[in-house]
Amino acid sequence: MFADRVLSGMRPTGRLHLGHYHGVIKNWVQLQSEHECLFMVADWHALTTNYDDVGVIESSLWDMVIDWLAAGVDPAQATIFIQSKVPEHAELHLALSMICPLGWLERVPTYKDQIEKLSHKDLATYGFLGYPLLQAADILVYKANRVPVGEDQVPHVELTREMARRFNHLYGREPGFEDKAIASIKKLGSKKSKLYQQMRTRYQQEGDDEALDAARALLADTQNLSIGDRERLFAFLENKGRVILPEPDALLTAASRMPGLDGNKMSKSYGNTIALREAPESVSKKVRAMPTDPARVRRTDPGDPAKCPVWQLHQVYSDEATREWVVKGCTSAGIGCLDCKQPVIEGVLKEQQPMFERAQKYLDDPTLVKAIVADGCERARKIANDTMKDVREAMGLGY
Ligand code: SF4
């Protein structure tokens, strides 16, 4: 059993491209072997901005899951599920909306940014204002304690932490807390239970901070303990109310600026993408048509790689020796631009080849993908339902 649980998701709003691969999915593939991971198709989130164009959601959804699998997300290691098939997300979102001050949502920086960026859409909706709260519910319903995000998403994790704190403050005194804590202590095993009890007594009777730290370390190191039991025992140590919804930490991912075909960041809105499973002829055609340093009008004109979008792709796909060859050949007009683009084409195709191979079995038999997702939804629902039992009980709805 992993000590950490990771939750991440993606909106199904179109085909995935290599920017998604380098920016998000590669990281997921790494995380799935290190932590318990839940990867969510965020279809309700897609509705917050695409409520007037719902066709794109269903048409993108299954292809997106195949792209994840093709890119190396392994259903034997990670849980892949669809948000709307786990209604507990909506239930927790509603519950949290009862206690979320409006100002907390209005001050989320991405709210105003997105309204400006998507000015062609009417986003003066409750759903759009509330989407960071839905994200908080997504995370908290699994008691996920690690959330991989880029710098711009950190305020969303911060809101989630504030919501968890507010919830625990209001409802953390669960009935029968003491009895439940004693039951959780037993799950530590006899030796660790004894140690935990001794350190708790030392801390509570003598104010021994070292004993508190040691008890916390003992809990953190105990693998076979559920997140609920662990949080209860952390709270019991200090005689606090129980932490029903643990606060997650942002797992800051390095900003990936995967360059697109025009040198801007690869993005659907710039029309500069290479799809994750783009046909090899199309990859070749797109890269060959890429703009280069405008100074290279003729083959005999020297150029400057720093002024060329192709060079940025060499940074991603070429080794040191190839990059030296580019710099030398470009600045001396020793190579032509089509020669220079060839290693990039080969690099992209090499990266994509295993993706095509992995995708084929799912394309041949789409029921496999549906089965993976159905299985994932069931697993996700089980965890979410356990959390909601605690939440309902804490909010006086446990009847
Ligand atoms: S040789 Fe390569 S780096 Fe130089 S301008 Fe042409 S494509 Fe760009």
C-alpha cells in the first residue's frame, strides 16, 4: 500500500497533442509507479466552459483515454475513471458549497484570467465560478494528499486546503471519536500501538515535543494504514478533533513549455500542434512546412538557430551531437533547412511509435477501454463513498 494518493485529471475537449504528453502524461507515467494514482476524465469540468458545445466531450473522451493508455498510463498501476460516473464528486461539491464563502471563489486568480481569455463565451455562470470548488471536491473526496499542478494551479490547491480546514473546524468532532481512535490504534499492531500510546502520553502529560515528532514519524512510516485511520491518529495525538478531510499538498511539476510548430507553446488554440497519435506522413509534412529563421532565404544564406522554431524542437528531440551539427551547419549554411528538420521528424516518430503499438489493441477492441474505465469507476466510487459516509455523518446527514 502506498502512503501517498495522487489525483489528477484532464478535460475531454479535443484530441491530445504532444504538449499534453510532455506537460502532463509523462509525469503521470512516472507518478503511477511511485504513488497510488487516480486519473480522472474531468467531463463535468469540461461542461463548465463547454456547456453549449457538449458534442466535443463524448467524442473526445474515449480517444483521450486511449491516448493515456498509448502514452504509458498503466491500468494495472493507476485507476482511470470518469468524474461524472462517480456522483460523490457532485455531492461533496454541494456539501462544500454550503460553507464556502463567495469571496474565496471570486479571488481565485484563474477566474478573472479565464473570463478574459474566453471572452467569446458567456461564463457568468454559477458552474464556472464554482469550478475551483468542484476541483476541491475532486481532491478531497479521495483524500488525495498529492496533487500534481503547474505554478498557475497552486491557488486551486490552496483553496482546497482552506476548504478542508474549514470543514474540519466545523465538523471535526465526530461522534464516538475516542472509540474510533482506539480501534485505529489497534490496526498499528501490538508493538507500534504500545509505542504510539507511550509517546502520546509523554506528549500530553509532559509536553514532550520530541515524543510528538516521533509519534508522527511512526504514523507516517506505517504503510498498512488507511488514510482515514492515519488522520484520526494524527488528531488523537494532540487531542484535536478528527481531520475528516485531509489537506492536500501541491506536487509542483516543472513547467513544460513544449514548443509548437510555430515556436509558440504547443496549444490547440494556436493551431500549432502535433497530435499524440498523428499519422507519420502528416508529422513529416507539418515539420517540413515549419517556418525557419527568416534570414535563410536561400540555401546559401547562413542562419541563427536561436531565431528558428525548429531549433526549439531539437532541444526536445535531439542529442548533443545532433545539436552541434545543427549549430555548425546552420550558421555556416553547410546544411539546408530540410536536412535540419529530418532528425526532428525522426525523433517525433520514434517517440510516437510505441504509442501507436500500445493503442492498437484498444482500437481493435474498444470494449477493453470501456472495461478499464468501468473497473476504474468502481474502484474510485468505493473510495469516494467511504469519504462521503464520514462527511454525511459529520454534517448530520448520517441517517
Ligand atoms: S538550418 Fe535548422 S536551425 Fe537553421 S534555420 Fe534552418 S531549420 Fe532552423
